[in-house]
Amino acid sequence: MIIEKTNSEIIIRLPVDMDIEELQDMKDWLDYLETTRESKAKQKDVDDMVKEVKKGRWTKRKAEILK
């Protein structure tokens, strides 16, 4: 593996025999880091939001199941 930094980007060179699914996971993680790096959200806020989303989703799904 080779990592290079230029004026405008970081380039990562990997062997061609790397597992593509593992590389996709790594790319997804890097996308997450890039997206959230300037976030001001606190973990508690995120946890509360996830609970609300799950609660609403379960309420909707439960109504569909009981039809």
C-alpha cells in the first residue's frame, strides 16, 4: 500500500488483489468521516434522534402487520 499526498488530494494505491467488498466498506467509512467531520452534533443528540426514528418506524410497521 502506498499513500501519497498532493496539493489537492490524498491518493491511496492498493494491490489489485484486494477484496472489493472490503474496499467498499473502507470507502463508506471514509465517506462518513468526510461528511461528519464538521458536525456539531453531540452523540446524545444522535442517539435520541435514532430512538425517535426507530419508534416511528416500529409504530408504522406494527400497524401494517396487524391489518
